[in-house]
Amino acid sequence: MSEHGSFDQHASIYDDTDTGSGRSAVRIASVAALGGFLFGYDSAVINGAVAAIEDRFEVPSATLGFAVASALLGAAAGALTAGRFADRFGRLFTMKVAAVLFLISALVTGLAPNLLILIIGRIIGGVGVGVASVIAPAYIAEVAPARIRGRLGSLQQLAIVTGIFLSLLVDFAFASAAGGSRNEFWFGLEAWRWMFLAMAVPAVIYGVLTLTIPESPRYLIATHRIPEARRILSTLLGERGLDIKIERIRETMERETRPSWADLRAPRSGLLPIVWVGLGLSVFQQFVGINVIFYYSNVLWEAVGFSENDSFIITVITSVVNIATTLIAIASVDRFGRRPLLLIGSVGMAVTLGTLAVVFGTAPLNADGAPVLSDVTGPIALIAANLFVVAFGMSWGPVVWVLLGEAFPNRIRAAALAFAAGGQWVANWLITVSFPSLSDISLSLAYGLYTVFAILSLLFVLRWVRETKGVELEDMHGDTSAVAGDVRRSG
């Protein structure tokens, strides 16, 4: 299916020209994206606490890596179950469940008496992260008008990176106020514990705000609640051509079998081509090592000679860069398309990661075997790391979530997105749990591997990813290779 054909016949009907309805869609999508905020906060809050946890519970590198990555196991489980759960109980109820999981995680990890309880708390939060990673992009895609769907879908990534930034800022604030992350702060609790407990505040806010937004109209149509869906669609799109829109959604929902994992299968390739593409996008997004920057950057910069305070500042600056570049993606994704941004990002990531591999590989080693950066190589490494974040933040960060939310056909969207997101969290776990051991061997080896994956991501996009800019969700088809294969018609 190209961008032409049936979409063009109805473009004037579905184009959202009503300013009020556009504002309504932005407000609704913004609330849904708060799940991404908690996703980012929960994922990155461990950064400021890693060194304190290592000392407090006296854990070796491998165990530390598992403790940091434990949330990702929960995220994989949450992502894989979220699609079926959302199809059965609705998108809104699923968001509320995620909010409760985040709240429980904040309390359990912040008050954990030992490493096992802390890991359990991280896994609970991870399940919430996994659920949010599926439900937010699916919901946003289902409520967004086609012409601004890329921008609204990018709100998910903006919320994620904002959550990362705020968690790192909170980490820095508590560590500074207490004189170090290991020191006691309020009520006799160490500063690192308050870093986790602080997540309770946005968790409650998210749960309350989900009471102010409507259910997905496509979910309502799938469950035969047409009057409710009509009211919501009229708010989002206006009354013009509404009956045609509802009928087209109903056809894509009702002419197929009930959504299930079996819908993702294909006779020869095991999975539908579009599902393989979604899984590939998810895996490459993680295999370039972006979360090493946000999970381990404090420890990394300390290891190469920076103080704890300076490492906190560097990490916060990097998160600000991430937010700024995500705003660039939001401004350009509906203008230039998804595919060009991915290609530019892959090239940028390959160059910057390669630079980091060379810098760490040529640096002299101290008595502990860690590379020591000079007055020249130190700034080069800092610049390369931040330019890597720029390349990722304006491309693979937001665009993958946009594509996962919009590229799957209606009948398999929740299940396919859950499968792809589950693969993403498994990939994230593999990268996160392996980094401490890899870095003990060689930081150059670690960043060299991420460079290879950045190059492979470029080849993957060139061969398999098609452009979806401006295509209606009802025009996404998953039964032929046109969805994923013939990029010559889409560039």
C-alpha cells in the first residue's frame, strides 16, 4: 500500500482542520504520554543510586548489572501481556494499572532492606514500564488525526526523555543536599532511597489524570460501543465525514477474527513481515547502547577520572540535550517523514560511537585497568557522547515509537506492538546487564559493538522500513510485503 490510493480519496474528509479538535487531541495525547514520563523516570533513576547500592549491599559487577537490569525483565513481561490486557479491558484501565505499579515500585525500592527486595521493587516498576511502553503509543496513534499523528506520537519519547531528565535532576538534588548519594537525608533514609521514593508523586498524578481522558474510539468500535466512539471522534475530528470514518474503522475491526497472538503468524516467515520490521526497529533501538548512557553514565565518567558531582552534572546536561533533540524530531517527523530521520540518525550514531570506541581504545590504563582520559581526549569523549545522544534523540528515539504506534493494522495493533515492545525490553536487558562485564574487559570493545549495530540499523532501514507519513491507520495492511518491504515506492 503506497501513500496514494484510497487514502487520497478521503484525505479531505479526514484532514483535521478544526483548531479546537486539534487542541483536544494534543491534550489527550499529552496525558497518555505521561506513562512515558514514568517510563523514563523509572528507567533512569537507578543511575544516581548505582554506586550507593553497590556499596550498601556489597555487590560485584555482575550482580550489580543484574540489579540495574532487573526492571527490564519486568518491562519485557509487562509489554508482552499489555496488548492482550488492553484489548480485553480497554486502554484507559490499562493506564491506571500502570500508575498503580509505578507507585508500588517507588515505595518498595525506596524502603528495600536488602538487595532482593530492591530487585523485586525494580521488577514491579519494570512491569509498569512495559505496560506504559505499549499502551501509550497505541492509544496516541488511535486518537490522533493522521496529519499530526507523527508529532503526537513523538510526545511519548518527549515524555520519556523528560522523565529521564527529571529523575537525573532529582538524583543530583538529593545527592547534593545530602553531601553524597550514600549519606543519610530525611528521616534517617539515605539519599539514594529518596531518589526512588520521589517517583510516587508523578505516579499519583498520572493515575489521577487518566480519569480526565476518553477511551480509544477504535477500542470502543471494536467492542461495539458505537455511540461512545462517535462522541469522541466528533471531538477529535469534527462531524464532517464521521459516518464514513466510523464505517471504515468498523470494517477493519469486524471483518477479521478477534485479535490474538495467532494473528501475528505467517506460514513461511513465522511472523507477518510488518511484525518482523517492528521487532527489528525495537531491537536496533536498544542495541546501539543508548541506555548505557542513561543507566551507567555516572559510574562511567567517575571511572575515567571525573568526580561524582561532575559526573552528575554531565549526566544532567546529556539529558537536556536529549530533550532538545526530541523537540527537533517532533517538529520534523510529519514534514520530512519517518524513514529519512532514521537514516540520518543511524549515520550519526555510527560516527559518534566509533569515535568513543577509538578514544577509549587508545587511552592509557590506570592501575585498576580503567582508561584515563587526557585534557584532549576527555572533551572529545564528552562531545562524542552528547552528539550520539543528539543523533539518537532526533531519530531512533522518537521515530521508533511513532512507527510502532501507527504501522500495524487495526486488528493486530495491540498484540503486535506488545510483541515488538517485549523484544525491545529483552534487547535493553541484554545490553544493560552485559555492560558492566564488557566495560571490565574493555570500554572500547563495548562501544565498538554498539558501532556495528548502528551500521546494521542503517542497512535495516534501507532494506525493510517503508514510509508511513500521512497514511490513515485504516490503510495500514499487514498481509503483504507492501507493508514492510518495497521501500522503492515509499522513499
